[in-house]
Amino acid sequence: MSKAKELLIKAAHDLGLHACGAATALFPPLLKEKLEKAGPIPFAPADTEKRLHPENLLPGASSFFVLLFPYKAEEERKANIALYARPKDYHVINHRYMEKIIQTVQEEFPEARFYALTDTSPMVDRWLAWSAGLGFFGKNHCLIHPLYGSFVTIGAILTTLELEPDQPLSLSCGDCSLCERACPGKVIGREPFRPSRCKSCITQKKEDLTDVEIEILKKTSLIFGCDECQKCCPFNRKAPLSPIPEIHENCISCLSGEELESLSNRGFDRKYKEYAFAWRGKKVLLRNWHIIHDK
């Protein structure tokens, strides 16, 4: 193992991040084929080419150092926010940890360059994690890590350093179909995958909802996100709680219609701007709350 990769792994482990690995920045033709076959997906660039060129983000890029950030926490009985969105915004938390790792490695390799990314970049996060040997693609289209399950967000440090890539895992869901039965939109197990029937996507849709989408939304109590396919997954049931302290601090698991009604748009933004669920704004969350509760 190269000194650079060894140092990156140690820096991650010192922060409690033990699910990490490396992947090449040279994407194979197979990825382009998969993206084109899947078609456009919400919240990702429609132009496939934008997702295939890491050098546009960091000229001279050679490798990705990929990390998983576990977010499993104690379940709240009256929650109506998806588990990942209850702590403060994971984008900020992930970047904070990755910047610490970069600072440590930069001291040893001052000429190297780095670019931290998580979720909002054009890159294909799940592919990076799979390539780095950090999990397999579940039937529910989530990346599933052998220990932490799918209750993880993905971060990656793109770098000019050359890191030996890790090997993808050979695990799979096997004949388990629990998530197919649990899915409110019955979208799992059907090809092509239709994000428009995924409750998580529906809760974040700004446009008017169709009758079908409204019926899917009503099936569970969450007004933001949907954890149904994850809660039933055997890997998630046995997964340990997150080792990241921020995951267990300042959590918001439930928003009431009364509170949402009482806040102006500006007041909502001021109060909840540090949480991932706030990005769609008060209007969308309040719409979802009324659909679920005004029966």
C-alpha cells in the first residue's frame, strides 16, 4: 500500500470513519452504459457526460478516496422526517470531516491537490463507493455496506495522488425481497426504476402531485423522505449506531402542521436552514403534512 493511501486511511480511522477505500478517477465505459440505460434521475445532471469527467472538477485528478458516513440512530416513535435528515445537514458534517483528512495528508504531500465532494457534485456517488469496495447495489438501489447497511451517506476526496484502487465486493441481496414488499410505491423490483413512484422523491417534488403520487404519499407518516425499504433490510437491522457524534446531536425527528403554519417562509429558513430537509422549503413540507393528515 502506498504511503499516501495508508495516511488517508489512518486519518479517516482516527476520526472514527472505518468504511473507506480508493477508486480510480478513470471511469470505465460500463458506467456510461449504465447511466444512459437508467435515464434521467431527480437531482442529477441530465447530461450523462457531466457525470463522467472528474478532471472537470480537479485538473490532473487521478483517484478518489471514498468514505461512508453512517447515520443510524435511535428510532423515534413519532418521527415524520427520514432518518438521514434528522441531524444537522450531512453535507456540512461530511465536508468538515473530509477537510480534516485533507489537512492531515496535505502536510505530508504539499504538492498534492484535493477536492471534497458529497452528494451535490455531478459524480456518481454510489458507483464510487462500489468501486472502492464499500458495498453492493441493493435491490432498492441503495448502496449496502456489510456492517453499516444502507444507513450511510457517501463522501469522496478527489485527488491528484495515485491510490491503489480497492476491489468491489461480490455480495448481493440474494433471494431477499423484503424491500419490494415494503415499498409504498411498489417501484422496487421493476425495470426500469421509476423515481416518480418513489415516496422519497415525491416528498421533495415542488410541482403539483398527481393522484397516484398523493396516494403513495399517504401510505406512511413521513413528510420528508421514505425509509421503508431500509427499515426492513436485514443489513440495517443488525447495523450498529453511527460512530459520528454529530449524528446523535440536535436532531429534529418530527415537524407538526401547526408549527409549519405558524412560521413565515423566512422564519422557517432561519430556524431550519442547518437541516437537509429544509432545502425544499416550508411550502412543500406543509403540503405533504396536509395530504397525510387531512383525510
